[in-house]
Amino acid sequence: SSTLSLHHPQGDGWQAALSLRLEKINDKTCMLPQQRLGPLTVQRAFYPEGEVCHVYVLHPPGGVVGGDQLKLEVDVIAGAHGLITTPGASKFYRSAGKTASFLQKINLNGDASLEYFPLESIYFPATELSSKIIIDLDAESKFAGWEIHCFGLPSNNESFNRGKVLLNTELRVAGKLMLHDKLKVDAIEQDRVCGLRGNRVYGSFVVYSQALEKSLMERLQAVQLDKGLTGVSLVASGLLVVRYLGDSTEDAQAYFRKLWRIIRPVAMGLDVCEPRIWNT
């Protein structure tokens, strides 16, 4: 059952909430009627590879400002397989002082599978944001998801010299916390050696599947980039974590997609089928 509150919260700014349920019906994963509040929405499901349901999450206002509150919950029922992406980058604009919030809750039941690949989040100078992602899986679930964050506007030589972004990601398997990432980025933290080391783009790619094998690591580690720092780790049984640090969201996306083409047949048991929106 959905735990996402869809009542109208108090405060200024856009209030948006979307609850999605993916369930297998007659050998096809269906997106059941959704609960929604405000501009966060999905128009329709796509089926470029048969049973798997491809979903594009839309935020029509085009950006998030201080005071906005966004909530997204995805429930995937046993036997279902979904792939969720976005048609464009998420933009977080400078704030006059108020903090925006973005809560994402992903729940997989039984042998459900979900691939969650939003395009990058871009944080303009003076953004104030608190973001939290909670992923709850069962032991037999299969999950692959990435997040790519760009601080400032490197293409315009605008650094993230004001503002603060708090990122918090938790992944649990059968109720046990397996991964907890917390990152605070501001003008000081992004230049620290223990932080972003002066880079402007950070990416994290997490995969959980009992089908993962150690032999997969060598193939993934052989994928190289001309620029940027990368790391591939099997941090626990069935749990793979990939990191990217650099200055290009395009490089981060290209790198993660290369890895996904290797990972998908092993972790998900499916041939590669890229969302059509990626080619537009």
C-alpha cells in the first residue's frame, strides 16, 4: 500500500506529489491509475520491448525553486518490471532563502524489477535543496538506478559558490540497511579532498540483483573515460555501486549507459533496449 501522503502541504511554492503502481497483468507490466497532486505527472506508458513498462516522469513547470515540495513514490508488485526515466534534466533554481524538498520512495515486492534512470539534476548557484531517496527491496528483487548531479553551470563558468544541497540515499534489502549515502554540497565542501575534489558533477549508479557475479567486475572496470574519476565496487553480496566524479553530465550519462549495457543482461536477464526518449 502507498505510504506517500498526497494531501496539500503547507507553504509557498509548487506542491507536487505522484504515486505510481506497476503490476503485471496478463504477461504485461501495467501502470495502474495513479494518484497525483500538482504538476508532477506521467502521460502514458510505453512498451518498446514487450512486457517491460517504460515510464517518463514529467514536471511541466520546468524547474524547482525554494519552497517547492516534490514527492514521488513508486510501488512495483512481484512479477512486474518497469523502467523509469525523465524527458529532460531537472533544474533547481536559485532560492531567495527557502529550501526546496524532493522525496522519492521506491518499493519493490518479491521478484519485482525496476530500472530508475532519471536524467541529470542541475543546481544553479544559490540553490537550497534537501533531497532524500528511500529504496526498499525484497531479497529476490532486482533494482538498477542512478543519480547524476551537476553543481553550478560549468558550461557558463558559473560555479556553485552560494547555496546548499543535501543528498540522502538509503537502500534496504529485506529491511536491512545495505547502503546509506549522505552528501552535503556547498561552496566549501565541493572543493575538499574528501568531497568533490573541485569537480562539478557527481554520479552514483547502484545495482542490486542476486544474479550479479564477481566476473562482471572486470568487464565494468575495463570501461574507461578520457576525463573524470570512476570507481566500481561490489560492496555486498548482490550489491554493486559505481561512482563518477568529473565536469560533464554528458560524460557521466555516457559512462553509466555503457555500464548498463553490460549489466542489464546479467542483473535483469534482458537484452538492452534504450528508452526512445534518450535518442531525442
